[in-house]
Amino acid sequence: MADAAVRLKGLLEQLLGVPLPVRIRAWDGSQAGPPGAPTLVVRNRRAVRRLLWKPGELGLARAWVAGDLDIEGDLYAALDLLAGLVWERDEDARSTAQALRDPEVRAAVLGLVRLGGLLLPPAPPPEEVRRHGHLHTKRTDKRAISHHYDVGNDFYEIVLGPSMVYSCAYWPAPPPDGTLETAQRDKLDLICRKLDLRPGLRLLDVGCGWGSLAVHAAREYGVSVVGVTLSQEQAAYARKRVADEGLTDKVEIRVQDYRDVADGPYDAISSIGMAEHVGAERYLEYADVLYRLLKPGGRLLNHQIGRRPERDESSYQVDEFIDAYVFPDGELQPIGTTVTQLERAGFEVRDVESIREHYALTLRRWVANLEAEWARAVQLTSPGRARVWRLYMAACALAFERNRIGVNQVLAVRTPDAGDSGMPLRAREWTEPERR
């Protein structure tokens, strides 16, 4: 009798203490759960073993990446329904140990052992990061950046589209009018206007990616740009774009740690989606380096994902799935902490703009791009890597929509001692983009 789904649903509900909001289809073809709901496809018993050996988010992530678990139906709806059971339960090893004292919980675990077969723990998928060394040394940062960005430029072209901009676009109101490429161009232009770029100025683009901002700033605003990245593949791609645009006299792309930049000061600095890699312990050092590299009166535009603050900040834990599969060693911090650290370094913070909803819209476009060329994306990377990106981007879209994380552009000035910031009295003159 095919009844694995019925048994699995009952055991999971007994373990979690709430009804399962999704439907289950098990390896034996059986199904159970609310009709019409998204379906969690449990392809084999190994998926159950992964959850037994590593309960919670990381076990689910390993089963997903390995292809032991899948979702049929609306991916966003399924993740939204599962969020309260997995990502928002706030459980740790101590609470799990306490739960196991409950006879019903122990009985459910034993039932899952019988259903899945408690053999040796399955090996993690090859896409999972293996930890080596201390966090945020130059060597480990380079390894982490390589893991994330050296996936293949062809793969990123599928996800990001022709703009090759890997940070949130800037959408018109009401969204989502216009193309992703237009919205990304508007974001690049917004950054340039906030930095007050003009011909003859010198811009340092920290974490320059595939060179999109560097090319835009040089071509549209006449500035000279130095872009630095730790990714060899990004640098090669960016240099070709610079050459194709005829901007080799204006743009230099380096494979270099920002801490090793020694040819300042610059008139302006952009750091777009890079500071998430810095780490809390290194953030003041990051701010100090950028302050040192900026001329008095120069502007910094720091575009960074942030998280909601914890009542007890010591309880903050890095997301297990993202740390193991997406951004090794990445850390998010609240916007208040970012502003404080920039001010501690000497900056005067002049403007903070939250563009949280813009990132949710962008991520949904990236997911659609990936799904539209799924077979080619798998061919260019691996089935596991493509699955990592689909889950990561869809889950992040929901996190931005639900205000679990945000993204902020912080405009700061290295204000001279005399106090003249060079800012207009009404700072947000950049709000409406100039069509070029």
C-alpha cells in the first residue's frame, strides 16, 4: 500500500505541532495534504534522512540542492507557507533538545527514522562551501567571492540580463512598468547623480562587478573610474566591456582587495552591494579605508542590504542556507549600525534612502530569467547550482516583500573641518531621472 505521504504528513505535523500548509507527494506516488496547495515533492527516503541528521533550514537546503526535494506549483506561495515552519521558528540546538523531552516529539522522530531509515548521514551536495581558516582575511574573502561570482559569466547573463547589474534595479511608480534593463540604467544614473559626478572627477568603484557602473559613469558623466573586484571572471568580462565601449582611457578594472588600493584620494567612491561581504568585525576598518581614500568634500554612496535589528544583537545568526551555498561569510547588519560605523570613521551621513520594494521586484525578474532558460543554466553550471540560485532569489524576494530584510543607499560626505559639505540645501534633487 502506497502511504508514505500520509505517514510523512502525520509525523511532521506531530513534530511541528501545527497542520502542514502544503501538499506532499512521496517517492511511492502517494499524496496527502490540502487540495490545491503547492506540493512538496519528496523524491526519496534520503530527503527524510537529511532532515533527521540536520533538522531545520540546512537539512532542507541540502535536500533541495541535491534534488531530493522539489516544489510543484507556485514557488513563492510554497515558500511563504513554509516560512513560519522553518525560517521563523527561531529554534536552536537547545530548544531542539528540550523538544525531544516531549514523548510525542520523540515518537514522531522515531517514526521518521523508521520511514527514512537512519543510516549514515548523506554527504552534503558538492555545491556546499567547506570552511577553511578565519573569517574575512584577504585570503578567505577572495575564496568567498570566487565561490559566489566565478560561477560563469554566461550563467550570470541568463539571470541578470543584458545590464549585468547584480544589485536591485530602481523601478518607476507604479511598478513594474518598463524593462529590467531600463530600471537598472535608472539605478546606475541615480548613483551617479547622488555622487554629483562631473567630467574630470575620479571615481573608485569598490566591488565593481561586471563593470556596469564604471562604464555608465565614464560614458555618461565623463569621469575616470577605477573599479576593483576579487573575481577574475568579473574582471575579464568588465575589461572587455570597457574595450568594446572605447573607454580604456577612462576606466581601469583591477583584481584587487579594496584594502590594498593605494592611489587615492578619489573625488567619489561607490560601494554597491559589496559591504555585505565585509563582516561586522571588519566594518569599521572598511569605513576607515574608504574615508582615507576619499578627498575632503568627496562623497561616498554605500548601497547595502540590511536586516531588522534584534532586541538582543548577540542572538543574531547568519542564515545557514545563504552562508553554506550563496554568500560564504556574508553578514547583514541593521541600517542604524551601518550609519553609526560610517560616522565613527568620520563621514557625515547626509541621506538614507530605503529601496526595499525595488529589490523584491528585481529578484522576481531574475527568477523569471532563470526559469525561462533553465536547461541552459543547468548546462552552464550544474543542476545543484541552478537550484541554489532559484531558491535563494525566490526566498529573498519574499524576505524583502515581508520586511524581513531591506536595502538602503547611504550617501555620506568626507566633510572638511570648516564644515562645507558641498551638498545642496534640498538634497534630493536626484529623485527624478534625467533621460539621456
